[in-house]
Amino acid sequence: MTTTVDVDQTAPGRDPAAKPSAPAPRAARRRRFNFTPYAMLAPAAILFLVFMAAPIVYTLILSLQKTEVQGLGLGSGARKTVFAGLSNYAAAFSDPDFLASAGRVGLYGLILVPAMLVLALVFALLLDSKRTRLAGFSRVVIFLPYAVPAVISSLLWGFLYLPSVSPFVDLANALNLPSPDVLSQGTVIFAIANIALWGGVGFNMVVMYTALKAIPTDLYEAARLDGASEIRVALAIKIPIILPSLIMTAIFSLIATLQVFAEPTTLKPLTNSISSTYTPLMKVYRDAFIRNDVNSASATSIIIAVTIFALSFVFLRVVQRRAFQEENS
Amino acid sequence: MRRTIRAAIGAGVLAAALVMTGCSSSGSSSSNDGSLGTADKPVKLTFWGWAPNMDKVVDTWNSTHKNIQVTYVKTDAGDPAVTKLLTAIKAGSGAPDLMQAEYQKIPTLVSADAIIDIKKDVSDTTTSKFSDGVLSSVTLGSDALYGIPQDSGPMMFYYRADIFKKLGLSVPTTWAEYADAAKKVHEADPKNYLGTFSSADAGEFAGLTQQAGASWWGSDKDSWSVDIDSAATKKVASFWGGLVEDGVIDNQPQYTPEWNKGLAAGTQVGWVSAVWAPGVLAGNAPKTAGKWKMAPLPQWTAGEQATGNWGGSAVAVTSQSKNVKAAVQFNTWLNTSKTAVSQMVTDGGLYPADTVDSKEALATGNGFFKNQPDFYTQAAKIAETVKPFTYGPNVNVAYSAFNDQFGKAAQAKSQQAFLDAAAQMQKITVADLKNSGFTVK
């Protein structure tokens, strides 16, 4: 991002590391200090420092502190902030609710990510197929839920899940079919995944579809001349070529999964099955805003951020060699 | 491509961290009493609240008090409002001068140094208008005064008189009779319930245990005690747990589209609620007007007269107010003047804590309960039977533990799970106090 800033070719000190102790460039630098690269860097650097680095450092500091109370804790001056070491982290790791929420999100990811990618890929391939009619219309319809904010879609689905206001239950009753309680303990995770799936498939499909459109058509012609069927073309040509897009959507889905918050939070008041620590981010919210304990919320945030980073990194490491062979060679 | 992905991941991770980073800095501004303003140069106050039609009451003040002009900001009710205030307090600016605060939140707000003691600016005539029970919620048993009471929520029992008549049921006066009636209602039509145990409403459960004689917190000179898992709470928990286990009352939370529909459709035949229930019923089930009736809460022992409190608020002055004197003057008018209190009854449907100045307005009864013209006369009698109850500095923690633990128990539909939930609540609440450094006995 920064290395492409091309300034005066003759400007000294473009590569200070190359000759760190050479006296000549140093003299030159003193004569003509060039502000231009720094000026051009400044907006990005300042924004990064103020809105990225500073909050992260501040969160780290908060996570190492705790509030202590004197006496009954009433009135001003009854509270003070003290250094807490790693006790907030220790508390988070030994909190059964947090561990349970992490496990729940793991299961949620196992349900959601594969379902999301498979559906998105199938839709993208269908839309890309020459024989599909109404492709433009279908594309818009599949994409549309992505434009609905998660809170709104959760409310919509919440109404559809509640037995006495749900048209599905009415329909099931009319047909004498059993109507399962989707918000019960065992099934609520699918109910939440369904909302995320409904909202997310369209976006991932468009990413994959765009990648499919970029494939040169002569590849298909060649395949057809060799007698390959549509399915064979999809499996042997299309999917391998759009693999980088698949990996990218997988990582985005993975991150979105670990950050799941809006859907369960919106559904929570409608059911007994969703606790205030149902997902890790909900625990962060509860600690910060219901328990007024920013310190433990900060520690949990850091744990979540590091976990997401680590998982994404490991995932990339595992798949990158295969996926990006062509580009890297 | 590869770099893009890396950058995107980096951005994602950082964004995640960012989202969770609340800004906070401590230190409240030194409050300045300030003048009372003049018509040319009025003092400007901000007031956060959510009571229905409060803006109209504020308009009345503004048109008659040119020297103090109040801007009313309608916030979300309850927890979100407290969160918003505490965030503003931590940020060092952005808090209003006055804030509507539910009684159970006052210890939390005092403890966070968000609201101040206004005792020296409030006369004894003002405080004498409130019952001792209500006043104790704003003094916290000390010499201080952390707010002026606005409304109260003595608990009562509401039932569909028409359905009771059809089934030949009499109004339950004891909880044993309530259980009996619940069974009959559900047997007559399996879709119907006399009520539901709502894991979303900790305040309701707290009020029910209050009736049974519980007081979840207590304090002496410098230590708190927690008595959530007391005999009284166990009695209430096991009663409702038993009803849920037998399936004679519903186990789904209140205030959901499902529950609203139940009220309107007549599948929720009764509601253990408080004096403000008519507003909720009128909003959710307007067509059932005239079909409901109110009675005192069923009792644990026949002939007893006791109830608890669910809801009700005071108005407090925040620690960021620069015009404390003006704020207190408005606050006093708002909650203890005949004009304001009457308007709160007629426009807002509130049941004012100041029962002296509201008598006249309350005498006309409640529009939704035309079939019960003495609604407020009865309510006033019930309000006198509210048992004492002390809230502690971590009500938020206890209530959120209630939501989680009793949510699980309601889902499990087992009486034992209800008792376990009460024990868990006690454990979580004590652990939180100790963790914050409070001395707990």
C-alpha cells in the first residue's frame, strides 16, 4: 500500500537501509529533506493510529485493570482502578459460560460455513450455466436478503419462528402436520444459522459468480470439443479456477461466524433458549453494558480478536499453497 | 489477491477489536450549583426519560417557567437508558441534567457516581408526600436523597372476568387457589393459560419474592449481604416451578409478539402484574377493554395483605449537571406539584408516587377498566401493603443471572431446576460483589 507512492526518482534516502552509514546521502538529506512521502502517508498513518492502534492499545490497557470498591461503594470516590495483571484473562478462560459460548460458536460455524459456501457455489454455478433462464432476476432475488440488516432479518424470522404468529405453523396445522418448536434448546442454533444463511448466501454467491464470469470462454469451448458435460466443466474447470474466491468467502464467513451477535441478541427476548452469554461477543456485551465491567469485556475482546486472527492465519497457511500456486510462481 | 486477503483479514480482526472497545475515561466534572436563570437568559436543562407523554408535562413546565427551559429526550426504557447514562458518565460528558431511574437501578447509579445526593435542596414537605417504602428506595436507608420518586408499581392480579365467569371460577385470594384456577383454565382449553412464568422479567419475580417476605440485599455500615436464595425466594421459585412442571401455566417470556397475541386472543387469561398494567393491556389488546378486572395479588396465607413492587421510577440529578438547583426545582415540580402529577395520570397513565397531589386525577378511574370504576381506590389500598425490599449495587448482575438461570429452568420445565436457578443466582451475585471488591457478609 505504501511502497507504491512514487516520488522524485532522484530523491535521496529512498532506501536508507541500503547504505546506512554512507556519509554522502546523509549530507544530501540534510540539504534537501523531502516532506512529500511523509505528507502523503500522513492521512493514512494518522487514521490508523487514532482509529486502529490507539483503541487496541487502550483495550489492552483496560484488560489489565480492574475496578475496586471501598466499603458500600456508594458516593463519589468509592471506586478506583487498580492493576489486575492477567486476572481478567484467567477469569475468562475459567468461566464455564465463556467456554460454552465458544463451543457453541464452533458448532454454529460447522453448521453455517459449509452450508453457506455450498449453497452459494451451487447458485453461482447455476446462474453461470448457459441454460439458466431469468438469471438476472434470480441473481437479484438471491442477493437481496444481503441488503436486509441482520437485526431486521432476525426480527422477521423471529416472527416466523413464534408458533402463534407464524404462518408456517398455521399451514402445518391446516395440513395436520406436526409443527416443531424451532426456538427450543436443541434447535435454536439451527434457527440462528438459518437467518445468517438467508442473509449471507447472496453476497458469497455474487463474489463467486463474478469470478466465474472472468473465466475465458475458450476454456469451455475446448472442454466441450473434448466432450465434457456441464457438470464436468463445473467440477474440472470452474471450481478450480475460482478457488481463490472460495477461500476468500470461506474466511469472510469464518470471521462473520465467530462474531455472531445480532441474530441471537435479537432473538433472545423471544425465547428461554438463548442466554446472555450465548456467543462470545454476547458475553463481551453483557460484561461491558449490563455488568458495567469494561475490564473483563476488554480481556474477552482481546481473546476473541487473537483467536479470529490465529484461525484465519492457520486457515490461510493450510490452503494458500494449493490455491495461490499460479499467482505466486 | 493474496495481499488483499491478508489486508482484509487484518482489517476484519482490527475492526472486531475496535467494535468492542468502548471509550471511557473517568472523572466527573465538578458540579456547579448555578443560578436559576432569567426569562432572557434561561437555564437550559436536559432530561432523559421514557414515561408515556412525558414530553407534554415538560411542555407545561416550559410554558410557565421561562427562566428554566427543559429539553426532554425520550430514551429506551430501563436497562438501555442506564447503559447510556453510565457510558456518558464514564466518557466525562454527554449525560443529561436529569434522568429517570428505576428504583432497582438507583444503588447501581449511586455506586457508579452517576447521580448525586440532592437532600440539601429538597424540603421536608416534598419528601413527606411519599410513603416510607417508596422513600427508602431513593434514600437507600441513609441520610442522603438520590432522587425524587415519580411513580410506583404495586403488584396486582389481572384476570379476564368474562372467561372466569364462563368457567365458573372465583377470583383466587391465595396462591393455592391460583394454582387451582390455573389448572382449571388449562383443562378447559389446553391452549389457554392463567399466566406464564417469564424468565425475561426479573423485576416481576423480585416483586413476587418481596411479597413473600424476601429482601435480596441488605447493608450495614460498610458491608453488603445477599439473600437471594432465601426461604421466601425458594417458596416462590418452587411454586412457579411446580406450575410450569405440571404444564398448567405457560413457560414462555412476556413482551413477545407471541405473548401479545395471547393477550389479544384471550389465551392468556390472567396476568400477575402491577398498577401500570392497563397501559400495556390497552396497547397490546385494545379490543379486550372492559373484559379485564383487577384484584389484589393472591396471598401466601389466607387473610394476609401483602404485595411486592414491580417497576416504578424516580427522577435523579446526574453528577454532570452544572445546574443542580434549577434541576432540583424542576424535579420537585415534576413529581410533587398538582399540575404535573395530574397530567402524568391523565396523559401518561402513570400511578404517581405522590399520592397526595394525584388523588383528584386518580378519582376518575382508568379508561381501560370502565367496568371497575374504583380501580385506583383499590390500587391505593393495595399500594399501602407493599413490603420493604432492599436493592443492592449489582442488581444488573443479579437480574441478568435471573434471565439466564430461570430461562434454563423454564425450558427444563422442572421444579428442581427452578430451585437450582435461585441458588445459582445467589452464587453469581455474591461472586460479582466479591470480585468488585465489595465487602460481603
